[in-house]
Amino acid sequence: MANTRVGWIGIGVMGRSMCGHLLKAGYPISLYTRTKEKAAELLAGGASWCATPREVAQKSDFIFTMVGFPSDVEQVYLAADGILAGARPGLVICDMTTSEPSLAGRIHQEALARSVSSLDAPVSGGDVGAREAKLAIMAGGDRETFDLVLPLFQKMGETIALMGGPGAGQHTKMANQIVIAGNMIGAVEALLYTHKAGLGLDAMIDIVGKGAASSWSLNNLGRRIAHGDFNPGFYIKHFIKDMGIALQEARRMNLALPGLALVNQFYVSAQACGLENLGTQGLYKVLATMNSLQT
């Protein structure tokens, strides 16, 4: 372990905790993020700062990225000062951002040309799963690379699977986000109904959250709504990005997903109202306003 050098790029709501678990496990970390100040805690814990993704690549055996949007992924990997520009044969790269399956495939091909191994491995579980190292990690790539990375994945998550070849992790995450979209609108409407009926939100979650209607969205984000907490465990703006990718992929497959399209429009409304930096539970504010209810 002491000889395994790990690079990490992106320390947002989830990435900070994920990187922290590897640091606490004793892996030497070379770190890059656009705002160095955000890395202060990890740097104080022993991580080393790099000025560019290229420098991270030059100092690492494994690199993990957890950034915001596909454009960020492309910049981090494919720019002149990006990871692949500094990659040497034998490097293993793993993008854990929720991004486009086609981009995962493109990065895989560019990596192969440099004798670099790659995985796309988005995660599910939100800020809580990241903090508690209980994420679900869904990977795309080849078995040999997956097996190499698995011991590191196990420091960040507890449900980990290779779903298929390049891009398969991203496709699996799209399925996850489609489920979450439906669950979120159901949870929010149930909470609004509960409020309008004069019942206690926590009391409703206590009973409904243990029956057939139980969901992660209700039991975790529903609690936050009940307590007026709209801070991000996962940003609305990132969820809009994810739903957009899923809808784009569905169109490519000639597949109609009307439920996802409807929920996407509600979240776009949230963004139009200036709520894009709230957590996904901020959907409650949009529907509450539509129904003239206070939040």
C-alpha cells in the first residue's frame, strides 16, 4: 500500500470524503482541484498539492476523478495539461463523475493508445454514503483493471460491481438517476400532501418509510425537508445534468421516458427560480410554491 501512489482530482460534496478515506487508509495522495483553499483539510492531513491534472498523472499509479460536468471531465483528461498528457504506460485512471457514456468510451480509447487502463465508475449514495464509505460503485471497463482498482474502491463503498465494458458504469448510473427522479417527485408530493392534511412530516416518514413505500429519498431527503434543510448532498444543477444525459441516451435508443421528462421540467423550473445550488430535495420548494404553501 505504501508504494501505491494515488492521484485525486475534484473535492466537492462527495469527492472530499472519498479522497479522505483513501488518505486515512495510508495511501499517499497527489491532489488537484481548481480552488486550492478547498483542499486545505486534505493537505493538512498529508495530501500533496499539484498545479495541474498533468502533474497528478506524473506522480500517480492510480488516478480518481470526481468533478461536476462532462465538460469538466473532458478538460481534466484530454486538455494539454490534462491527465493523459502526463500519463505513462501502466497508469490506471478512473472517472467517478456521473458523465456521458460516449465520453467514457472516448477516454478509454485515448487511454488505450497510451497503454493506460481506464474505468468509468460513477457512484450512488449521496453525501451520507460518501462520508460513511457506503457508496454503491458501478464500474465500466475490463475485469483486469477492475480487479486492480477494487481494493481502493472498497475504501469508499460497500456495494461494488463491474457492469460491463467502457461506458457501462455510466449507463447503470443513468438507470439509477431515472429511479431517483421518480422517487423524488413521489416523496415530495407525499410530504406536501401530509403538510396540507395537517399531519407531522416526521411522523409520516416514521411509518411510511418502513413500509412498501420506503425509499432512500423519503427516509433521507424527506427528513431534511421536514427539518427545513435544503443544503446539498447532491446539487440540483448536477441532477439536471444527469437527467439530461439520460434523456439524450434514451433518444439515441429511440426510447420514450415520459416520467423522467416530467420530473426534469420541474427541476429546470427550480433552476429558473435560482435554486440550482440547493440539494435535490429543493424540488419541494418548487411544488410548494405552485401550491401556495410556505416552506
